[in-house]
Amino acid sequence: CAKDYRLCDVYTVLCDEYKTKICTELGLNADSSHIAVINNSEEQVEDVCFAKEKIVLFSGRFEQFSKRIDRLMRIWKKASGQIPDWKLILAGDGCDFKMIKDMAAEMELKNIEFLGFQSDMSELYRRSSILCLTSQTEGWGLCLTEAQANGVIPISFACTDAVKYILSPSGVNGFLVDCFDEEQYADVLVSLAKADAQYRLKLQKNVVEKAKMYSPTGIANQWRSVFDILECR
């Protein structure tokens, strides 16, 4: 990190917390313009569907090292009996797809569907009410901002500062669960699924508003400001 910092004209990070950590580790001035904070952008959805179905969605790579979908299988085992009218849909593919699918079969999980790779997620996001992420680590978590933009309420372990930034305040823009408390995660999932539809609608509208922070136009302007600074040096 120190070598990269010395070699670049501007060092960009995804959230303020990452900048603070780098400044602390390298003994840098936290006000230095040499480090720019620029979020990843997220396409805005023009016609968000708020008439959601009772679907819990996972979207991502089937790769155990970071994604830890085995946790979601155990969480669904704990939760599904309490919310029998809800369904878990998993969209994605990867090296551990068969292992996770076999695990679900061995655990005799109910109301679960594996779709494999999906080239277009728009319809799934349109229908789903809740998105679950159970990763060990996430540099940013694009599925979280995709969910927010589509009015889908995300739940995630508070595994990194960026995840905490995206979903904060917890209970307003999604839900953060202590790492890696599967019992607590299942309780949050069940509570949200059982909640009054008007409560979920309020959260859906909250997350859509949060996603506007990542609009491509706004993020492009932030990049333009960085290049303007470089031109003036």
C-alpha cells in the first residue's frame, strides 16, 4: 500500500473509513487531497417496483473463500420454518455451485431455488423483497447497492467498513448483523419477513433514496474533480 501510494498521483478509495485506515497506517495527514474518496457508481432504476413478492434473494459468485454461502444455508435452515410462505432464490454460478446445492439437499432445505448464472437480474430484483449477503469480506458489495436501487432491503454481516457505510444506519438503509452471528442473522431475517408490509415499504423507499448517492452522474462529477485537481498541479 505504501509503495502504491508513493507511485500514484492520486490514490482513490471507496469510502471515508478506508481513507482513515490508510492515513493511520502510513502516518499521513487525513486532510491530504492525495487520497480521494469515490464510491462505486450504481445505475438508477427509473420505475422501481414496490409491489414485491415474498422472495429472499442471493446474487453473487458461488465461491466459498469470500462469499461463504454455507452460512446462508444454515441461516435459511433456522429461518425458513418460521416463514413458510417465503422463498429463497439463489442466482449465480461458480466453482462451489455444486457443493452448495448438495449442501442444501443434505440439509433438506425447503422453499429454495438455484437459478445458476443470470445475464439479466432486473426481473429478480423487481420481484424480491430482501437480499441476503453472508460474505466473509467485501471490498464494496455491488449487490447491496443494486438491491437498494431496486427497492430490495439488504441484510449483511458488518464484515467491512464499506458494507457498514452502504447499509448505515442499520434498520434504515438495510440491516447489519454482528460478524458472524448466524442466530442473530436468522432473527433479523425472520423479523423483517414477518413485519407489516407498510414497514417494509418504508424501508424499500429508504434504500432507493440511499442508492441515489451512487448515481453515475454524481460519481462522474467526483472523478472529474480529481482530474481537475491534477491538471492544476
